[in-house]
Amino acid sequence: MGRLVLQKPGEICTNTDASPEHVLRGPEDDIELQAVHSWFRDQPVGLLYTEAIRNSIDYVLDGGRTSRFDLLSSDVHPGERASVGAKLEYEVLRIFNLPKAKPLDTLIAGAPVDIKATVGDNWAIPTEAHCQLCICTQIQLKKNRHRSWLVRTHRSWLYRGKGNKDGKRGLAVDARTHWSVPLYDWEDLPVNPLRYLTEEQATQVLAKKPGQVKRLLMMFHFLEGHIIPRNVILTVGAGKDDPMRRARQARAEAAKEGLTLLCGDWVESREQAAARGIALGSGEWIALRDDSDSS
């Protein structure tokens, strides 16, 4: 099968069964697209999307209940993996303080915008978003990175046919390449520190026994020098009582073993971390070797 040949801006959008024909608009001639793009221009879009995606992945994994920490694990159903995009919509609205508004997902600079994401290679554009503005985010889990485009998903730039049973159709590669506007280029996606553990180490840290304090101590030893988000503590203590309290209790025992446990919730810890060139955020932990420890 040959490559899909697309109509170009200035031609009539004819890949439609019922809607009125209209002229295809490229980004430079699309007033709404330019207004939405300008709205994002002075914001750290990539960093904010990183936060939104990380929150969405953590939500789907539900580590505090399931002990899962890797979205690519066989323990995660493909349907759950795909649901990251649905959760991301709500995270983007929250982080950018955008309203939930019909006819699509939100309004930006007065224009309706649909928010789409994929952990694969393409997006399922719903019928209501055909010929509308879409933010399309690609999440590459194996490479731990993501990027986003702003594009008007003209029907003529979607793959032919009726799509899936809901009428959703994919965006043609050439349309994304030539007639979209990047919101940001590749941004790194933070790796859950538990993924750095060997299989044997992960089994020990996530076992039902011994108790939380001992398993948290093992984790801090294995991941010395890594920043540990709050969600990781909850994952290690999945289903148990007050994992954060157990992490605080581990400090004294860690000190006996030559490790200093610092937490970004405490001013003194933040200052100690900063003295070593480390920025600790709220809820973040790190285990550092005691300077006075000769071992």
C-alpha cells in the first residue's frame, strides 16, 4: 500500500461524509491555532506536562495499593496503560488551570481544544474533534520521554475509512510533520527509582515481610543518592499502615548504618541537601552517606 497522499492547505477538506466542505488551513493561517499557541508561549509547558504525565502514570499504577511501579510491567493491563491519556486530560486542566468546557475538553484563548495523548505512535481522534484544534502528546515509555504538538485535525489529514467503532481515526504522519506546531520538544520523563533495582532487590523491598521500616532501609541502601518521591514510599508500604511514618522511623536506624535520610518537608533537611548541591522538593527523600563515616 502506498503512502497516503494528503490535500494541502488552501484546498478543500473533502474527507467527510456529512459536514460542509471547508478550506484546509495551515498553522500560519489559523487564527485560533495561533492564539492558543501564544497562550502557552510564556509558560514552562514541557515541565508542566512532565508533572502532569508523571501524576497520570502514578494514578494508573496505583502503587500505594498494588505495589506496581513500572507501566511497562506485565502486571499492567494494556487497557490500563492506554488509560494514561484519559487521566492526562484532567491533569493538564488542573495544572494549567484550564476549565472543563464543551464542545471538546477545554477552551484556550476562547478556542475549543481537545487534549489527546498516546503511549503508542498515533492518537485516536474522536469525531467531535475532527477539523478542530488538538493538543497531541506522545509518551515514549521505553525511552522515558514525551513531546506535544498543536494541530488542527482536519478530516482530510486523518487516515481514511470510518475508524474504530467509535469513529475515531488516526492523524496522518505527514500532517503532523508539516502542519502542526510543536508545543515543546522531547522532555525527559522521570524514572521511578524502584526501576533501578535489580529483580532480586525489588523482590526484597516489596515483600510482605520483614516490616516496613526494614524494607524501607533496604530501599534507601540500594538507592543511595537517588531522590525518592513520596509515591515510592507509599509503593513500598502498599496496603500497610502509615508508610510515611515508617520512613520517619527509619532515620535513626539508618544513622546507625552510616546513612543520613533527608526529607524535603523539613527545613533542616533541605538545607543539608542544598549544601551538597541537591534540591529536595516537598515529600521527596534521599539517603546520603554520612560524611563522618569512614567506611
